[in-house]
Amino acid sequence: MAMLRAVRGMSDVPPERTPAWRRVERAFQETAARFGYQEIRFPMLERTELFRRSIGDATDIVEKEMYTFEDRNGDSLSLRPEGTAGCARAAEQLGLLHQRRVRLWYQGPMFRHERPQKGRYRQFQQFGAEAFGMSGPDVDAELVQLAAALWERLDVAGALTLVINNVGGAEDRRRYGAALSEYFMSRAGELDEEARERARGNPVRLLDSKDPAVIEVAKDAPKLEDHVGEESRRHYREWKAMLRALGIAFEESPQLVRGLDYYNCGVHEWVTDALGAQNAVCGGGRYDGLTAQLGGRPTPAAGFAVGVERLVLLAEALGKEPPARAADVAVLGGEGAEALAMAARLRRRRPDLRVVADLGGGKLSSRIRRALESGARAAVVLERADDGPAVRIRAVDDASRSVTVAPGEAPEALAAFLGAPDA
Ligand code: HAM
């Protein structure tokens, strides 16, 4: 019988890579907390309607990439393709948005039926930060500052570039969409049926089309920046001034339109050259219209989400991943529960160490090899000398470096043998 395998695009994280994951998870959680963001958790499954109304019916995500099904009641549900919609829904439903400023973070799996490749998966993890109730550009600057602090902490800042753009207010975008639609339809003869369909439904998407005919026509298309109103321009100018004042470098790109409809005004992405085609590690922006679109109170809001796989890949590509060791100390030998009891004593003396009891017996040489493979530096070997039990503490990779002590002295002797705890 063929061995069952994981669903395409949904990966396991093997134990040697989980330390790299934990490192970035801890860095995000602690950095978000230091900025006053609080964790929120919300379901992975929501009504399909939530994503249609927020991300937008005519986006790739909603049109082609959602895992949607009917549950036993006949309700249409979807696995969340991103976190902002669910976060905003939860914050409103929990009553957090009533005349309050809230800073939230979340982390968890998202699902998109995209074509899998390096850095692009069908189940992937995001860290998200969302700030509600603050309408000024200072919160946009704070969000960028938070991401920048995370890159600093993970020592990947040098590999990331911040790209920003102003996508205008909702009304600006509507006018721009109409102008774009009119333009593309005026050149309908040069487009195929699919592109014409787009031109009618969601013409903005034609701007990042890969179809050579569309690219040719798009060259002379109206520009979004010519349709952005004064209020958005001012907000965006002030945001840029704040980023400069904070010493955060950025590039501006009119091509940065983001694939979700809820954005307005300032949007951003952090991109890298180190990962190949899937170069966006983090993306976000303002979405002042979202809560009202979901039927809640109008609430100014902004946020971003980090693709955790991509951040881990980046840290690995830059050689920043921690060693994937299972153990610092291996305890071997002894009878009955002796090894387990000794391991417990050692853990009590040195809570910073991972102490693994080598169970199941076998030759000393193969047990030492196992200890070496586990990453342990020291082996604590329980022996039986002529005058009673003894404990030999030795370097796993060098039998000549060893001390032999009475069992009661082993915890102190091990501590001395290993020196001070790692910082
Ligand atoms: P997004 O740009 O669609 O934005 O996704 C954010 C990040 O998630 C991307 O920059 C990328 O690193 C990662 N990502 C997206 N799709 C995949 C995939 N298929 N495989 C691996 N990683 C992926 C959002 O999701 C918005 N909710 C961000 C936001 C928060 N805007 C405001 N607040």
C-alpha cells in the first residue's frame, strides 16, 4: 500500500528546523508585546461572506484561492486566507472597538490554493499586527517601526527593503477603477475575452498581468497617482516624513497595489533579494473602511502580516538559524530507574540544560554515538565500580576529558565540567 503523504503545498516542519521557527516566533511575540500589542486568537474557519466582503469578490484570493465548502447545515465556510478580516470581525464582535484604541497581534496558519513553489504554500503561517482606532499617519509609522524592530532583532534587517505606495481613498479608487475600465475597454480589440472580463470587473488587476498583450496596452493606462485625492496625499506625505525622522529607509513604487481590496492610502511591503520569486516577507497598509464594510462601526485601522515561512527561509539563507540540538547532556547506563532519577537531579541543578536519558541499553560505543547525534556536549555515565556506584562525566566527543565522582556529587561536578550557563 502506498504511504499516505501530506496535501500538496502543506508542509511538515521537521524537528531540526523547529528551533529556527521558535526563534522567529518568540522574537515576534516579544517585539509586539514591547510595542504594547496584545495577542488575539480567532477561528481558522469563518463564513465565506466575511472574506468576500473584505478581501473583495474580484480578487485572486477570493475568486480562485480559497478553500471553501458547505458545512452540514449548508452554510458556506472558508478556511481563512489571511488574518485581517477575522481579526477585525473578532475585535468588533468582542466589543473592543467601541471608542477605543486597540493594538492586536496574532499568529497562525492561513490557507490559499496557490501554485506551490519555494516560499509559496497552500498552508502557511502569518504573524499579524493590527491597530484599530487611530487615524493619523503616526500609527502607520509605528507599524513599520515594529516590523523594523523585528528584523533588527533577528539580524535580517540588511536583507530587507521597505517599499511603499499610496493607493488612495475608497472614492479615489472607485474613480480610478472607472477610468481604468474605460481605458481598457477603449482598446478591447487588443485584449482576449478574459482580459476584457477583467477590464469590466476589476481592471486594476490587469496592471500586474503577465499577458504580453495586456502589458502592452497597460503601458499607456491612466495612473493611480493622478486620481489620489488631497487628503490621502497629505496623510501619505506625513507618513513619509515620519519614516525619515525615524531613520527608516524606504523606496516608493507605484506598482505596489497589493492583492486585497480593503486597503486605502498608505500600503507597504518588505521585500528581499535572498528568496527568489516569492520576495515579499511582509505586507500591509491602512484599511479604514473595513469594519464598516463588515457591518460594524467605522473604525480607522492599519496593520501588516509577515509570512513566517519566508522569514524563516530568509534567516536560514543568511545563516542566522540556531543549532538544532535536542540535548546538552546525555545520561547513560545504570539499572532500573537510575538514569531517569539522575537526569531529574541534573535538571534540578541546571534548569538551563536539556538533559536526555539514553534509554533502551546497548553498547557504550553506540550510546555515545547517539549522544553525539543528539548534540549533547557531556555524557554522564552511570558505572558500577568495585567500591560501589560511580559517575563518570565525559566530553561526548573526547573520552580523555573526563572526571569520575560519587553519584551524590554528580550535579555539582557536571555544573563545574560545563562551566557557566550560556547567555
Ligand atoms: P498578504 O500580502 O496577502 O497580506 O500576505 C502577507 C504575507 O504573507 C506576504 O508578504 C507573504 O510573506 C505571506 N504569504 C502570503 N501568501 C503566502 C503563501 N501562499 N505562502 C507563503 N507565504 C505567503 C495579507 O495577508 C494582509 N492580511 C496583511 C495585512 C494585515 N494588511 C493589513 N493588516
